[in-house]
Amino acid sequence: MNIFFRNIIILVCTLAAVSCYKDLGNYDYRDINEITIDPGSYTYSAGVPSEVVITPTVTQSLTEGTDNLSYLWQRPVSGNRWEELGTEPQYVLQVTQEDNQVINLIFSVTDNNLGITTYAEIYVRPIIAFESCWFLLQDIDGQAVLGNVDGEGDERTVSHDIYGAQNGGQALQGSPLFLGVQPYMRTDPPTAGNSNTENLLGVFTSSAQYILEASTMHEHPDLDYDRIVYGRHLSGENMPQNDGSGPTFMKGQRNGFAIADGGTLWYAVHDDLALMYPLRLDPSSLGSDPYAYTVGDACLSYARGNNMLVYDSRGNRFLTYINTTDYGSGYWVRQEIVDGGGSEDNEYLEFTSNNTAYLTPVGENGKTNAFNPDLLQSGLVMDVMGMSTSGQGTSNVLAVGHSDNTFHIYELSMDAIVDNNDAYARCSGYWSVSAEGSLASSEKVPVTTSSYFTRMFFYASGNAIYRVDISLSTPTVTRIWASDDASDVVTGLKFKSDNEEIYYEDNTVKGVTHQLGAIVESQNGDCVLVEFNMTAAGEIEQDSAGVQNIKVFGEDTDGDAIFSNVVDFVYSYRDKIYTLE
């Protein structure tokens, strides 16, 4: 035992002696310059030729500037073989029509002073084309040209002529008028028990009415304009006289599909046929002439049942349309008319169960109306009819018009009108507000609303965007944004959706009801699309550093304008989120 402990003591002493060794070597220690790469996130629209600018953020821990750095971009070709693509700090990826998978890139940054290389793998992911897409209708030398901004996030697919790109270079005919979208066009009959949908995009020009599949930009194989507005060329005592004005708007929602043509409002219930009938005035309350009105605007966004709120510009009044007939009723008659190729026109002209509801007065429900819906402000130009929310949490339509430089705001309770909720007046609010900036005297002003906001709307004048808050005892007008160039003009203003949200599987939302788009036009006609994320208070959203959430689209990699002379724009979205397998 004593021998064992003696050996332990000898070992400990030896280690202690070694630990006292003094290293007299002269070494040159240097700090490492750490390179960090933030690759960013990138998407492209599958099947659409485009350019995607890849711009990683490179930071160094010890060195300022980039003189010590070199770059290399690579892309896998096959097996372990990689193709060298470029040696610049950014890379412009050329997407072809055949690309439909994740594109994998390797970005390497080398510190030439130390010989150390840092790598980042960058994924450019495909999205289904036009599923979250702004469409912009341009006037190019008197001809209609359809452009788009497709996708989400900072980097998107932008095209000057997406219609031509998707149709072999074919051009739209005629000068541009307006765009319309139906995001909820059913593809199955009512008997199928499901509600699959597709998106329809309407492109209206002086020469033609294009009904496009919004997923392909091809003309719809079954739903051309004359098939939808079936009775436009029919005559008979039940049919309206065309006033020659042609189409003026197209709107679609879950609760139906409407087009204004010839001063008459044409409407189809939400089935897969989209067979529209002309809407007539109620003879029991509005006289014997069923078409003694001129539709100026309509709101379909209150998505419970087949209903609308309509502005009659001839009578300067509001009308309601409430169709309580089950949309399956009369379906087989509509099917026969569609399949008959004109041989069943007599069935269409009889209307029967397919056109029994009327346009009726708004009326009262025992609560005192805040304004007379049958006699609005004289000289009124109706700017917009969209959804809003009242301070009591009810679903309302805000109809905003102007005369001279004053806004006239009419609030109508859809809960009272459609659901017969007698807790609220049908005409629940009226305000007149002097505008900041100048309003066009005889033309519509860019105005937009959304049910995300409580008694609030937004408008544009000159190069600025304003918020009008009528929820306060005294309405306020606040400028929330202006372009840097005072000569710019904001010519368009729309929320992606005024009422419908898009839900992910975890029940979170994409926020389309508070994402605001604006068309800003410079003096030479060049245009950009500016997109804002808005807060519930009507302010532009900011990050933690106080930077406003604003995105601008419409310039190519050389800084040249992609869009010019935009006359209208719309947002097309899918109700569900789809992913590529």
C-alpha cells in the first residue's frame, strides 16, 4: 500500500514540474475576420420566364469595405458537377418557362487577405403563377397592354406584358378601359357538394371583353363574355335597352358575380355556370319601367347570401338586391340554356325561377336613418363602395363620393339590410369631410376601404395618400405618405381585398385586407406599384428600427421603368394556399 502511494506522489510531482515549463516561442496571433452571409428569400412564378435578382447581405467582423473580398456563384448541373455563374456580389437568375422546381445556388465569399472562404446555400422557390398577383392595365400608344407583379415578399416576378408572354406574343386588341376579377368562380355544380373555385380576370378594352383564366392568362374555354352576359344581344319585353355605354365594371365575390353593361346590372348566382340575368326594379315600389336606372357602382363583399348594395346614378340613390332563392333552384334550366347554344333562348327570356328577385329601396326598419337613401347629395360623384366595420362591430358598406372638394360618406348596415337586424338603422351614418389636396370635380378619385378598419377610408390626391378617420367625434384627415417627387401623381389606390382574408392551415392570415397598393405615375407616364402594410390605426407598419414597410415594384435591373400609363389595376388571389409537391 505504501509503494502505491509513493508512486502516486512521484507522478503528481512529475506533472507539476512539466506544468511549470515556460514556452519562450515567439508566435504571431491574429483575430479571424468572420464573414457572415444573409442569403435572403426568393421566389419565382413557375412557368413564367422572368429575372430574379439575388442580393445576399455580406458583413465582416473586422474589415470595412469590400476590397478584400471576391465572390463566386455556382449552380448544380448534374451529380457533383457545378457550373460557375458569376463573380459579382449579386446575381440575376434567368428563369425559363420550363423551370418549376426549387433552384439551388451556392454563393461563396472569400477573404483574399486570409484565404478564408464562407459559403451560403440559396434556394429560389417556385410559386404557382398568378396566385397572389397584381395585374396592371396600361395604355401604350393607344393599345391595351396587361402587366403584372406576381408573388409575395421583397422579390417578385414583374412583367410589362404578361398577356403577350403567356399567349405567344399575341396582343390585346383596342385601347384599355378597366379590369375586373372574380376570385371565387366555382368549378363544380351545386350537386357536387364541394366548392372548388378558379379565378377569372376580365380585361376590358374598346374593342373586346376578355375573360381570362387568371392562372394561365389564356381566354377561358367555356366562359366568354357573350356567354356570361347571355341576354345582352336578346330582345323582348323582359330585356333592357342598351344605352350604348358598354361595360363599366366587373366584380365577383363568394355571393355572386356582377357586370355593369349598357347601364344595366347583370348578375349570376355563385354556381359553375355564371349565367347572368339583368336585374330589374321592383314594380311594387319603383314603378312600371323595370330598367329605369343606371348602375354606377355596387358592393358584393358582404358574403352572406346572394345580395348587393347598388348605387343608381340616374336616380342618385341606393338600392338593394337580396336573392333568397337557393342557388340550386333553376340550375337545370340554366344548364339547358348554356348547353342549348341559343336553342333555349325562350327559357332565358321567361326568367322563371332564375330572375325573380328585384332591386328594391333600402327603406327603414324602425330605426331612424342617418340620411335619405333615395335622395343623395346633388352633384355627387361616387368614388367607391366597399366594406368597413363600425364601432359596434357590425359589417357595413362605406359608400364614399365627392362633390367639389368635399367627401360625402354614407354608411349602410348590411346586418340591418340583409339580416333584418333591427338593432341598427339601415342607413347608419353620414359625414361630410373637406378634403386635403385637390379632388377632380367630375371624375372618380382614388379611394379605397377595407373591413379591417373601423370607420376609416383612404384616398389619394396629387403625390400623396391620406387617411380619413370618421370614427372620431370630429373626423380627421391625415397625410400618411407622399412620393419624393412632388410632380408625381397617385392614380390608383386599392386594398388587395376589402373583406376576404386568406387563411393558412394554422389559421393565421396573410393580411390582404390591410395590404394597400398604389399606382404612382411620374410626369413622363412611367409608373411604379407601391405596396404598404397598414396597421389597424391606419398607419404604415414599421419594423423595430422604425423603418416603414413599403415595397416598390416597376423598375428592371437597369433602373428602367417596366410600366407606363396604368389606367387600372386589380389584385387576384386564391382562397386557399397551394404548394407544389
